[in-house]
Amino acid sequence: MKKATMFIGLNDQNTKKQEISTIEAYKMVQNVCAEAFGGSTIFEGKGTYTHENGEMVFENTLICIVYTEDLEGVKKAATTIKTVLNQESIAIEVVESNSFFF
């Protein structure tokens, strides 16, 4: 089993400001992950991001954890989230996990 963690900034890639409320973004991410993986754990953080043009921003961030073997599904979910939230990128960390459901 793999643990995939997506770090999803909430500032719009064009305006560099948060255009969608944290709660609405949370609901969108929750729905994408429920559909793709049957569940996830999502919590809030604060992040710093440097855009491709060199501009640095500080932003609210959602951290979404899923357990899966389907890494292509993780990429597909991240692509959907990127589009819906108008993000330049989403960081994804994948680690091997000895987790199990009890």
C-alpha cells in the first residue's frame, strides 16, 4: 500500500489570491477523492509557493492523504483538482506504507 499526500495551495494561479473559499475548496477536494479512492483525510495548512515567474506567495493549503496502489489515479485526481481550483501545480509525496485497515 502507498500513502499519497497532495499539497494543494488555494491561491488562484492568475490572480495570486484565494478566489475560492477554503470550505468550498475542501468540499471539491473531498468529492474528487471520495469518487476516486473511496475516502481521504484532509486538513488545512499554510504554505509558501514560488510561481514559475519567480513570484513568491503565502497561501492557505489543503493537505490530502489517500492510501492506494493506484498512482495513476492520484495523478488523475490531482489534475482534476488543479483544473477546478486553477492551480499551477500540486505537490504529491508518495511513500510506501505498512498501513492496513482494521
